[in-house]
Amino acid sequence: MNRYQSLFLAAAFGLLVAGCSTYKYKATDKVYKNNAKAFSEIIKATPPENQKIDSLYSEQYFVGTTNMGIRKPNFVIIHHTAQDSLEQTLRTFTLTRTGTSSHYVVSRDGKVVQMVNDYLRAQHAGVGKWGSVTDMNSCSIGIEMDNNGTTDIWTDAQINSLCALLGTLKKKYSIPTANFIGHADFAPGRKNDPKNFPWKTLAQKGYGLWYDDVLDSVPENFDTTAALKVIGYNVQRLNYAIEAFKIHYIQTDITQTLTDFDKQVLYNLYKKSF
């Protein structure tokens, strides 16, 4: 081995050691792997441990079927982090006491960090309702966009990375176009994110709905409350449903009253929902 080869190997070893010594998430990665292993043991149990069925039969037994698969996500929920950096968000999602997580985080510079396997349940949506779905965590993928929700802009790099990710998810899991929604849509009045988000750009690529450039007049008997419900909004607290609708589709005015223009937009989207 010549002098240059020795220097190269020493430098490579030094970089490896430095990389290992500066990696912040070794401990939480270990917890993740242990949790995944524990979940696999639950899945393999036949029948499920401690599961009892009250019936006329004296015993329960298990017969494995040949026809099965992994449950897959059917929605994508987009959030903004309301934090000031990717590192701050990663720290939040690796602290047990926060009780919150997301499948992906997309940074301002376009970097995509995955934190939960797509087939596992992340804790991102919380309490809410969209259509008949109330446990959104169990059927969705959560994507956190690195944005403080107030002064930050949406960068081209960030949106381009998001669209590439959404393209992969939509194709892989056959997620319907209408099932790409925001956190505010699912949790009106409790959440308002993502704010000022380029939903039209996403919709043009097939990720979510958007209204047409030319809008029809609204019929006199048009029921706006029923239309909001058809689209998916929980209208139990109607004022918040209207606000969430406007956060997504109007953006320049997020008051809790529908203007004539808002009603035209709503009517257009209502017709797309069938």
C-alpha cells in the first residue's frame, strides 16, 4: 500500500467515525426498530393474544387463509409544521412526550425525511372527521411541510419534492384524487394548516381537487351546507367547516361566511364530487 492509498483510507475512516459520532437519532431509531419488531409479533400471533369471543362454542381456534394482504393507506393528509426548521420538527417527532409523528417531513430545501413506514400508523391527524372517516390516522399517510405557518413561503424545491412523493404514493396505493386533503379539512376549528398552500398546483398534477377557471352561476335552491358535507366536511359546527373550506380553496378570505364567489367555487367542487 502506497502513501496515497494510506492517506485515502485514513481520511475515509475519519469521515465514517465523524458521521457515526454526529448522528443524533441513533437512540430513537433503535426504539423504532424495537416497536416494529413488537408489532410483527402481534401480527404473527394466531389467534391474537388475549382475544376471547363470547359464544356458544367452548373454544376458539385459528385457521390461516391463503388470501390476505397488508392494509394500505387511502388518504394523504398535508400539514405545516408550525416550527422554524427541519431539525426542530425532527426533534419534536422523536420525543416520546410529544405523542405526535408523521410519515414524512418535507424540508424547505426539498429534502424528504421518512419517519414511519407507510403501512404503520403515524400519530398526525388527531380528532376530526372527513366524510365518514373519524380515525384518519389508521387509513392515511401524514406529510408535514417544513413551514412555520406565518411568514414562511412555499419554496419551489419543497413543492417539487412533495409532488414527486405524492406521485409515488398515489401510484403505489391507488389513492383517489379527491383524497389528498389538508389537516384543516379534517379538523375544522381545531387546525388551520397548511395555510396559503398551493393546492391548485397539486390539483393540476392529480393530487386533490380544484375548481375550474370558469364558474357557473349557482342555482337558487343550492344547499351550501349539504354541498360541504358531500365534499367531505364535518358540518356539525358549520362556521368552522366554512372556514376550513376557505382556508383550502379561497385563501385570500378565510372568514366564516360564504360570499357569492365562494358559493360558485363550492358549487363547482360539489359537482366534481360525484
